[in-house]
Amino acid sequence: MWRRSEDEVEYLASEEPHGPGGLTEVERDRLRLCAPAPAENERNLSLSVLGDFPEWMESSVERVFGARALEEMRALSSRADVDLRINTLQAPVEKALSAISKVGAEAHPFVRSAARIPAPDPAKRAPAVTIIPAFNKGWVEVQDLASQISACASGDVKGAQVLDFCAGGGGKTLALAAMMENMGQLYAYDIDARRLKPLYDRARRAGVRNLQIINPASDAGMLEALAGKMDVAFVDAPCTGSGTWRRHPDAKWRLREDQLKKRLEEQDNVLNAAAQFVKPGGRLVYATCSFLMEENEDRLSVFRTAHPEFEPVRALDSIDQSGLLAGPGRDALKTCETQDGALRITPARIGADGFYVSVMTRKR
């Protein structure tokens, strides 16, 4: 992929103190097999080979992307930029941007509180953002642009009652807290208490004061008391993570069909469970870091059949209400809209991780 010659590979392998040493003839033969195919030969290769993903997923990829499948999958095999979210609870945007400019970060034109460090050459490491003073002061968090946009789909949440139902380590919890400006009440829950552990320290560093973390082992009564009271229930559902393959290329080769099936069951369960917390007129936001229709449109179709009281609304309008979306961002996201008003974000379309975001409201 880096277009290194055999001699360069051998030199680098031998030069490294703990490297594998010189190449054997078998290794040289294998390297020649890995050489990129000439363009004229590509028509003889399958989509999965050209797009660098598992063969069993070809039908799913073609279903969602159609004629754009190869372009989309190649973008998911490129190196990702490093995106940052400026935490406006701790620092104004301008002040934070000045501090992080030392690591090559610049304001992103799509979201007012986002910054980006362009992906370096594949042979170089990305800057160590988590050791800079601005990070340790809580001024910035590492968070992909698509993930930030999904949090914005909660709309104007200042003073609202908000539940992050699959909070995990709390990336979107902290984004929601900044949007709320420490007003209203924010709850973070995850079925696995271990995933919540980092959130305690992260919230303190970020200056969050309106957060209650609900531990599944000890706070079940607190969660039950929230039923029917939430203005927003945010569901970052467990998924295959196919949208993050740029950052975790090994994940695509470890994914199996039975794992996908398990994720689908979990997504149905999570949606059904989260729905009970949304009050009439409230909003249910469903997000996955997956591009697959099986994990997105199909799950929502099943959910809405069982819950006709929820109706889809245009996600882009909800994101507008957050006040964080800049003009170029709105134009870019229009290219990601699906027929039912959801968003399927991909690196080929806006240079962010693969993400799906749908917004539903509960009828009054």
C-alpha cells in the first residue's frame, strides 16, 4: 500500500533493532503477490478484493452503496484524520484553537466546535494529542467529526432532560454536556458498568456539573424513575463498527456473520428499552458507527412497526437546532441524507468516519 520496493522493505526490516531481519525467498514471493494489480486487470477482480473487505459482505455493501460501492470502500481503507472536539465548558473556541495549533490542528469548516489534524503520511505517526496541555486541561477531546455530528442531532438541549442510554466511555455524553452548557440534567447509563469507569475522570476534567452516572449494578431504581420523562434519549447502539475501519482495519477481518447477527439482536433490544424513557413530544436519537442497512434502516423498520407512536423527522433539521452546524457542513450533510431523513455519513462523502444517525419524535 505504501509502494515500497522489496529492497526498501528488506532494509527497514533489517535496520529495526527488533525487526524480522532480511527477507526470505518465500517472503519475496509473497510480496510480489501483494503488489497492486494493473488497472487493466481490475475488471477481473471482485468488489471485495478491490475494496479490501471480507467477501461475505459483498451483497450488503452493494445494497447500501450501489454503483458507489468501490469508491466508498476504498475511502474506508484510507488513513483517517485526527478530529478534535473543543470543549466549550472549559475554553472558548478561539483560545482552544490557538493552543492546539502547535500540533497542526485547524478549525473544521463543518462544525463550530470541531478541529482537525490532517492524516500524516502512512509512514509517520499522528501527533500525540493526549499529552498536550490543552487536552489535560479539558479544553479538547479526541472525537471523530461524524461522532460529533451525531451528538448534534439531539438538537437544542440546553435546560433539557437528556439520557445517554449506551454511554460507554462517555464521548457523546461529554459532547451533550457541552451542548447543554451545564443546564438541565444529563444522565449516562450503560448496561456494562466497566465501560462507564473512564467517564468519572473525563467528566471532572471536562468541567461537567449536570451529569448523573447511573451504574447498572446499584442504580437500577434511578433508571426506572426516568421512564417517560426524557426530552431526549440518545442511543449510540452496539454495532459492528464498520464505519471505523479506517482506524481499526483489523476489525473488518475479525468480523463474522454470527457476530453481525448478535449485534442486530442487541440493537433491537436497546431501541425497545430506550423508547420507554422518551416523554410525549420528546426525541429518540439512534446512531451507529456502521454503514450497513441491516444495522440501521432494517432495525428502525422493525422498531417503528412495534412502536407506531414514534415517527421519523429530518435529522439535518435537528442538527441545525443545536447551533453548532456551519453553512458548509449543512451542504455537505445533504449528500448524506437517506430517503427517510436520516444521515449516512461516510469518509468518501465528507471525510469522516462511517456513521448513521436517525431522529424520531414520540407523538403527543
